[in-house]
Amino acid sequence: MDLAPDRPEAHNAVGQVFQAMGEFEPALAAYDRATTLPGPAQMDAIANRGTLFMEFGHTAAAAKAMEDAAKAFPDAPGILLSQTDLRRFDTGDPLIGQMQALLACEGISLSDRATLHFGLGKAFLDIGDSERAFRHYDEGNRLKRSTYSYDVGASERWMAGMAETFSRTLLGAKANMGVRSNQPVFVIGMPRSGTTLVEQILASHPLVHGAGKLKRLQTIVDGILGFPGVAPDLTAPQLNSLGEAYLAFVKPMASGRPHVVDKMPSNFLLAGMVRLILPDARIIHCRRDAIDTCLSCYTKLFAGEQAFAYDQPELGRFHRAYQLLMAYWRAILPGSHFLEVDYEAVVYDLEREARRMLSFLGLAWDDACLRFYETKRPVRTASVNQVRQPVYSTSTRRWRKHVAELQPLLAALGVEDDCGSPATSR
């Protein structure tokens, strides 16, 4: 690149653009160039380089890049945190001492302190010290939660309002409107519920393109003044236009393949709208044990906004509202277009669940779906490391090891007793 050849921030920005486009080689070239130049963006480029390797499944190269980044910038909490996802901690791991020493420094920012607490929480969770792990997780979540305003009650009311608006009567009256295309496949659910795993399995089929988390549906809805209250007043031409706007966005991604997976988890809020504007689209709802799902959210410092995730009672209340909304969609959406897949079922019988999903989409079986971890495609979610390896069962029912530390969450979820099952497990 000849533009601004001596400015690392320019090369880093170019790398980010190519990375967002899924272009590995030009992104790596831009980051490599930025890392050779002095300046504040040099650290960002070195860190981004490691993330690029992770997203494209180059695990060994990612680990090496993160180690190099940590050596170059030993006092950067974000770089230290990125290493925690790539390693399994044992007692005495030097990275633990490094994070503790940095946390003890005076003048460290709130954001960096939160980052370090999440890193140390992961370390002590690996070691098996629940008490110390959640001491850090609780503080990291508290710090993160202090940086924004959020009303979980508003989320509860919003979800209840969606169910009220998209009534069985409304969906029946407008059943033949919208665009008739079965190309879109929406994979929905709570964050950390298996949506990335399901998308990766489907995207391993030669007739399916995994597009990742797309904001397009939310953008379309945001453009409807008065949504969701005005949904019953939308005319057939309006619904058709909205459906066409979505299809125009995803069709170029498909490269001729008949199906495109949009795995934006939060589209669970908009399943009724999907039915109106894209009546032939398929929706796959990913479910996971409620406590395991919330635990996984609470122990993750998300790159994107998940405002409900950083307080145990709020997280539990949000999840219960989500459960109620999904129970409603389950009751009114036709089984031919709405499928539920349990994370635990995928873990324990991958082939059976993969066959169910392909049959739901009308696709013939392909063995590549069993080797989903070999599929070469960028994955840009918090679960990027998990889908680069075969399925494993260690993430099921893991909450039982941390009952004492999860009491506020268990109460909010309505768990009947300290060691029993949640009142509503899904």
C-alpha cells in the first residue's frame, strides 16, 4: 500500500477492513506492515494480527502471534486477556502473576482493570478454584456494568410486547405476504447457546454459506417508524419491500448457493417479523441449559454489546424473559419452518442432530458436516476457539461446580434448590 506508507494507523485500518470482508491475505499483509512501524497503532496491529489468525482457524499461528504481542507489550491487559482463551491454566502459570502484578499498579484504567479481572477469573476457573475465580469475575462484571445504563425491566417489557404484537391472528392474516424465498436461514438463541457451532456445522455443507452475525434484519426493523406497534398495519407491498431489502443484502454472499445462514443470536426477538417478510425462511433456535448459558455469558467479556450479561440477577431475568418469548414463538410458528436444536444433543450425538438440521433445510447428507472444525471460513464470535475443534462435553452442566458463587443467578432463574434443576431448563 502506497498511501501513507509510514503511518501504522493507516495500515492497521486497512487490515481491519479486509478482515471484516473475510480477506485473510491482504489483511495479514496490512497488519504485518503496521507492526514494523512505530506508533500507538503498532500495538493494535500486533493484537489484530493474532485475532485474524484465530478467526481463520490458524490456531498455532494465533498462539504464537499472541505470545509475540505479549512480549512486545507486556503491560497491555487486552493482549494478556486474548492469551487466556488460547491456553489451559495450571497452578503457577507465569501469566497469572503477570496479570496480578499489572492489576496492582496504580493509575490503571477501569477498563483495563475489568479486563484483567476477567483474565484472572478464567485462570482460576481452569485451576479449579471457584471462590477466587468468581471473586475476579464478580469484580470484573461490576466494573463493566458501571460503565453504562441498562434497564432489564425494559427488556422484559419489550419481549412481552413482541409476543403481544405478533399474534397468531396477525401471522395468519398476512401469511401469504412478504417475499417467497427459502434462501435465508436464521440461527437464533441466547449468546453462548451453540449458535456458532450450529452455523459451522451447516456452513460445512457445500450448498450452505455461513454469513456470520448480520445486522441487516435489525437495521431494516430500525427503519420502521413505530415498530413493533405498527406491524399489524404494514401492507403486502411494504412487507414485500422489506423482505426484498434483506434478500438483496444476503444474495451476493451466497455465490450461487441456495442457503445463507444469518446467525445473529438476538434475532430471536424478531422471529415474528421474519415470518411476515420472509415466510419461507427457516429458523433454527439453539437451546442450552439455562444456567450453563448464563454462566458462559457471565464469564465472558464480550467484544460487542451484551448489556444484560454483567449482573447475575439481571442476566437471570433476561434469560427468563427470553424463555417466555421463545415458548410463544414455538407455539405459533409452523414446525416446517421452526426447528429447535439442543446444544447438549449436538454434543452427545452430532450426526443425528446434523441430519435433523439438513433434513429441515431439504439438503442431502454430507460427511463434511461431521468435520465442521476443518471448514476453512472466518468465524468472528466469542466461540471462535470452540468451533475449531471436535465437539466435547466438558461445557455441559459445568455450573454445578460453582453453585455457591451462582446463588444470585439461580434465584433469578427460579432454581428450585441449590443442587437441583432450574424450574424451566430451556
